[in-house]
Amino acid sequence: MRYTFDSPSQAHRHVHVADGRQLVFFPDPFLDVRVGQPAIIEICFSGTDQSLTARGEVHSIDIGVIRGAWLEVSSLRLFDGLEIARAPPRRMFRRLPTDMLVRTGRAGATSAMARLTDVSGGGARVSTAGAPWNPGEEIFISDLSGGPSLCGTVARVRDGEVAVAFVRSDATTRRNAVRLVNSAIERWRDARETRHPAACGCARGGALFEPLVPRSARRRVQGL
């Protein structure tokens, strides 16, 4: 799913926190999803390539006047990401969200299966990448279907994710990075897209153009 806002501050107003749960309403009368279904949402902003990707699942479906689905977002740094998105772009390459399975490993060691959470021409983020990693280590990423590996350097490790900077001086790595990016683009071609409703009063401090937060989430906050 892809949700475009005018600005990060506007998107911030549409993230609801209930007892540690982060809920975002995705307005789409034709959305075909089920409760509990895993979801990836890319939050985009008009006039910029800056975006924020978060994973979660469908919390509930609203079939009232404003139809769509409430998504429970599991990202631990969603608000931090929105703050970063306010700043000028820090990356040369746009990151694309993905959920492709890959293999990661050190030179001469057994590789482990991992999930690519996003990828760009310059690097990637990988989750559950086997044994612990440290910044500065060399890491190899390969497609499950085989073929030459991409070579990279661990930039940072946080919350179970490994950020990798590709070694772009290596021609094989550059070619395979392009292939991964194209694969991610292809996976997003059929994604459901929506824009922030023009009728929403959030910019003026008014009511949000979305249903009330699901009662189940409100009960948790109230301790009922």
C-alpha cells in the first residue's frame, strides 16, 4: 500500500498511538484485505522522493461512510522516520520497500536466510540476517535463485536490522543492485495507492477525515 501526504507533519497527525500500538487508516473503498493480513505501507510526500516504509498488519476494516482499513504498524521508529523525512534528502538513491528473501553471509562462512526490507542502488536494509553483525564488517547478499553475490559493508545495526552500503566499485555488485531494485519496482506495480483526502481538516486543527479509532484499541488505552 502507498499513502501520499503533503508533508511529514500532515502524516504525523494520522498516526494514532494506543497502548503502544500505532494505527494508520488507509482510505480505499475498494481495498481487498482481511483482518490479520500482513501489510507493508509506504508513506510518501508530495514533491519529493522522500518516503517512509513500515510493516504491520490489518487491524480492522471499516465499511462505514469512509471505507478503508486500519493498519497496525509495527515499526518501532515510525515517528523518528517522520522527523527525518522533514529534513533534506540524505541519500543519493531512493530506497524501495520490499519483502524479498535473500541469503546473507561472511566470506567463506555458511550463509543464512534473511529478509530484504528495502533496497536502493546504493544499499539495503536486511532483517534477521543470521549471526550478529558489527558496523564495518564485509557482508555478502545473494538471491535465493543463485548467482553472484552483492558485496557490501555493514553501516549500522539497530532493532534487528542491518543497514548495508553496497561496494559500488564492484561491477557485479552494481549490476545485481539494479536487478534487485527492478524486482522491487515490479512488486509495487499493483500496490493500492491513495492520497491524503483534500476534505480532511487536519491542517487547520479540525477533525480528521477518517473513521473513529477502532473501539478495541480505545478500550486498551482506557484499561477496560
